Amino acid sequence: MPEAPSVVVVGSINVDHVVTAPRFPRPGETIMGTSVSSSVGGKGANQAVAAALAGATVAMVAGTGDDADGARARERLVQRGVSTDDVAVLDAHVTGTAWITVAEQDNTIVVIAGANHHWAADTLPASIGTAAVMLAQLEIPVEVVHAAADRTTGLFVLNAAPAAMLPGPLLARCDVLVVNEHELAVVAGLDGVTDEDGISAAHDALRGRGVGAVVTTRGARGAIVTAADGVTTTLPAPRTDVVDTTGAGDAFTGVLAARLAAGDPLVEAARRGVIAGSLAVQAVGAQDSYPDFASCPTEAHP
């Protein structure tokens, strides 16, 4: 009998097409890129792989098209240690794709949802209710996310990306909400959040709306964590040579989920996530840039 997953990821599977360029083009401008590549991505798939590489037993709940991209994505997930038994193959829809431009130590992403937006809450598997951590994002229908949250008996971790305002009942169901600074401002309904005091205030506002704990990632500046007891902790990131930031946030979130499933306190799990994110930026791509997080250093050295 297969081992029950410690982390179930309910989310998206995409095929990423990545273009690197010396800078981002201005509106209406054509520039010459320097390279192009394709790989398996999607926030859900990226986070599932990161969690598996951090030592968790991971199952993916998602949808792909009945096409070559979908077959490639499912095969790649299995190769990286993620169960795809609960990935639906939808013959009426194409597999999702993401079009990514990498330039100037940053990236822009345009996502075509495809099959990610064409599966329903009534298809959710029983494994959601048994995992220690259920992890979701917002590249799938929000009603599926909400239904999955209601069914889980473990920790519900929501990465509110892409940024969106969320219904109150879904926010109140979040044991841990993970956002970057832009996403924090959108979810909290603020014009912008830039400094530590503003982030802490936004965290408190969200906890006042029922969120258990809030984690804001800040790229090279690490992360800020407000735990369920209201204590806020600033976590620095190690200095590193940045090659490509694609998938770094997903590495953070996947490792965070894996460490929570293993029983780590939130601050310790987030610290391990910060280190994972710093390692992920040292190579091109998302999943393909992820090392074996379980064997990586566990201390950050800013």
C-alpha cells in the first residue's frame, strides 16, 4: 500500500517557455533575446517538486490536457518524486502554458490557464483530508481552492498568487497565508506595502480577518513572518549570485510546506524556505534549478 502523502498540493501544472533578454522591452518595442528554453512549471507543480525535494511525501491534485505537454509534465513530476495519481487528464482542453521573460535579475510572466481552469471541486480526492499539509495557490478556480480548504483536516497553506482579493471565509480558513509584498497589498486591500512596519501592520490586519499566520517573502531581503501568536520575526536571506529568479518563491513555499508537515515551527520552516529560495535563483528555470533541498545547508549566512 503506497505511503499516504504528508503534503497534498492542489494547483496548476504548466509548461514554461522561458526567454532571456538583456532587459525588458518597452511597449511596442522589439528587442533581441539571448536564449529560449521550455520546462515543466506552474506554481502548483513547482511547489510540489520543491516539497518532495525537501523530503516530504507529495501528491499533486491538478488537471492537464490530453496532449504531449501534459504527458511530459506528468512524467517529469513522477521523476521528481511527486505522485500524479490524482492528476486529471482533460481531453477537451490543452495543458496550461506560461510565457516567461527573464531580464535584469527579475522576470515577467504571462500564463495561459488551459486545463488548470477546467476541473471542478467535486473531483477532489480523499487524500486532501488526510495530509498533514494541504497547499494551494490561485492559478486554479478559487472555488476549487475553497472546497479543498474545507475538506482538509491538516494545516491549510495558501500561496495567494497570482494576487487577488479573497472572500472572507477563505481567508478565515487559512492556517498560513504566503504572499510577496505585491500580493500582500492586494489581499489586504492596501495601496502598497514597502517597509517592515507596513508589512507587520498588514499582517495584523489579515489576522484580524481570521488568517492564522502570515508570511511575506521579500526576495533578496528574506521574509517576514507573523505567527499565530502574533509575534513577528524578520528572516534575512543569504547573499547569493542571482542568475534567474523564476520559481524562487515556489521553492520557498514548497519547502515551507514540507517542513511544516515534518513538524517544524512556522519560523523555522520559513527560515528553511528562505534558504531554498536563495539556492533556486542560482540556476536558470524553476523546477530544473531546484537542488536536493533535504541535503542543503540549514543556516543562512547573510
